Amino acid sequence: MRTLAEFFRDVYVSQCLWDRDNRTLNEYQSTIRLVDDVLDRPIPGTLGFSRDAFIRELKKRKLASATINKHIRHINAVLKQMGIGTKWASIDVDDSEPKQVSDVEFQGL
């Protein structure tokens, strides 16, 4: 099985040749590098290809929800070209962890 990066490099890039300024291609490449970095060369359809682990790491890096959703859209587009039925759902902006407050802060409210 191919990793996401291998498929992207071998197949998907040739389909993006219409992108004259390479903006789309560069955006996708940054997403693929990020996925490889976070999930350690994941193979779609296997246990290591975890959306939740990916999102958890991006939230630790303090990326905005819109940026995380952009990366997920790019991953979904590549998965669609791979013919894999798995589709990562976007995250809900309000799905953040609740803020923990101390007793002193609570009393101040």
C-alpha cells in the first residue's frame, strides 16, 4: 500500500499541472508534509491514519480551526483520488476543550 505522500508525489502532482502559479500544489504539499510529520508516514485505511491524533497535534501547535479544516479538506481530496472511501470530517469550531478556571478566578466571575 502507498503512503499518502507516495500517492501524492507519484499520482496527484501530475493532476495539478493546470495550476500555473503552483499555489494549490504548494498548499497540498505543505499539508502532506504536515501529515507525514504528525502521523509518521501514514498509510490511509490503517490504524495509524488517525484523524483524531492529527487534530490533537495541530491543536497543540495552536493552529486555528480554519487552518485545521483546510488541511483536512486537502487530505480528503487526495483520499478521493486514491479511491479510498474514508473521509475525514471537518472539526467543529465550537468543539474546543472547555477552559479550566481556578477557584479564585471563579470567585472573580
